[in-house]
Amino acid sequence: MTTDIMPESTMQAQMTRLRQFLSAYMPVAFLFGVVFLALALIFRDLATGISGVAIIVNGGILLYALRSVRQGKVQSAIVATSVGLLAGGLVILLAQPFLFATLTLSPLLVVILGLQYLTIQPLKRLIAASGLCSVIAVSVGHLLPQGFIASTLPEWFRDVLQIGAASAAVVFVMMLIWHFSVLLNEMLSSLRVANRELETQQTKLVRTNEQLQQQLASERELLNLVSALETPVVSLAEGILLAPIVGHIDSRRADILRSHLLEVVHANRTRLMILDITGVTTIDTSVAQALMMTIQALRLLGCKVVVSGISATVAMTLTHLGVDLHNVETVRSPEEALERLERGEPMSHLRQPLMNGAEMRAFLPGLMNGNGAHHKA
């Protein structure tokens, strides 16, 4: 459990809990230190005096830790508190080894405290230091039961100190466990809130995705409608259709045009399709080839195709591109095609196939000047 993965609200609650814990523990440490010093004076026992000084120093370290928490330095406060507990425990153990059974709990308490607040690397170092202190405490307790300093405390009072120290350790453990459980509950509550927020976001994303899918489907329908409107097919007579093409033609639109015209011709059993490209201002090689493929595909369905309204610009472009339009029948306008049909002229005589490149170059000046003499058989 590390502070770098906690939500901001949880970290604030954590710091509040730590301040409360240190505020409660610090005066208790000073009180125990004063009591030990008083007992040292009463019984003239140096070892008890050393223990009292160690406890008071530990209280001072707790005061520093409390100040660090108020400044937002949580990990510094935990490290200082842990060092104070371990060092103070070792000093008391060396002075009064008969308390080793209780003091061996200090490393465990330090680890429990560090688990709640430290990140991985400081926690590893703290666990290693706690393990070393545990080994030292057990070794001193067994190898030096009398300690380095002879104690003048009565035997019965040693028992009282052991009971008091054990009771204090139990209370401290209970406080840490309670603190730990409160922190866990707060973190679980934060995780539940975060989970609910994620579920809400997921629901919103699903709803947004559905809306986008619907919008995409609507856009597809609109594109299909626009494509159909871009190339309307008008029935001029039974079996005769006019498809006026207006605007810029690219590869995509050419493919749509071919597909649309094939469907219409097949559905209406059309015998003549007039492609009017009066509104087409520019054309390139790929579009010209696509247009030729469309004408050939319509012929495969048994439909004759006539192209009307070739502008001077388009004619010049087709000539320079070298597009083969010899087999394409052309007329000046759709009206001309209808007039020829009314006069009973065969469609093959509507217009001689487009001339070759040399003939087109000779023909274009007149077309550009508007006199429009078309090539005739």
C-alpha cells in the first residue's frame, strides 16, 4: 500500500489519521519517559534512567514526525518514527534485557506502520532493518540476560515493568491495527467510488458508441442518397433514359456512377442510355477510363450508350490523354439524340464515332469558336 497510487482524497484522510496517531502517541512517550526517570531517581537505577532518556528522545522524534506530517512529508515522518522505535528499543534492551520479550515486538510494529505509508524501496530497507533489530534483540535477551549495567530494581518491580511494557505494547499494536483497518476501509471506499465512476464512464462510452454507430449509419444512408442525387436518371421515353452528370468526377464518384447506372439499366430493361456530361468541366485519365468501363458494362447489358455535351475543355483533355473513344457514339445534346430517334435514324448514325487524335485537333478550333461543325460520316 503506497502513497503514489492513492487518490488525493485518500491521501488527505491518511495524513489526518497519521496526525491523530502521532498526536496521541507522542504525549504517552513523554509520560513513560518521565515515569522511568522518576523510578531511576527513586531506586537509584542507572539502567532505568537510560531507558527513560531513550523514551523521551523517542518522544522528541515523534514531535519531529508530527511536524513533518503537517508539512506534507509523510514518508519522512514514518522513517523518523520507525528509526526512533528501533533505536529506542535497542537502547532499552541493552540497558534492561529482562524486557526483551516485549521489545521484540518493536520491529513488527515498525513494519506494520511502514506498510501503510511507505513506497516499495523505503519499505524494503525498513523491513531489512527491522529484521536485523529482531535478531539483535533475541540475541541480547538470551546471551546477556543481566545486561551491561547492573540493575538495582527489586525483582517484584521488574515484574511490574514487564507487565506494564507488555500492556503498552498490546495497546500500541491494537492502535496500529485499528489505524490500519480504518485506512483499508477508506481505500476500499475510494476504490468502490472509483469503480462506480468507471462503470458510469463505461456506460457513457457505450451510449456514445451506439450514437456514433447510428450517426455513421445515417451518414452512409445520406452518402448513398447524395450519390443517387448526384446522378439522377430521367426517363425520356420507354426504354430511353437520360443520366445528366454534373460537377467534378473522381474515381469514387465514377465507381458509384457505374454501379448506379448498371442497376437502373438492369431494372428498367433500358435500350438506350444518354450520358450527358455538359456539366463536367475537368476529367483525367482514370476518370476517362472509368467512364469507358461504364459504357462497356452498359453495352454488355444490351443497352446502347450515347454521350452528349462533351465540352471543348473535356475534348481537349481527352485528346491529350490519348483516351480511345472511337467506339463511343456522341451527340451535341440530348435533344439531338431524341430528334434523331423521332426521325427514325438508327442509333449507329446518331453520330459517327469520335475521330482520332489528328482529326480531333483539326476539329477543336471550330468547336472552341462555337461554330460546332461536328464530324459526319
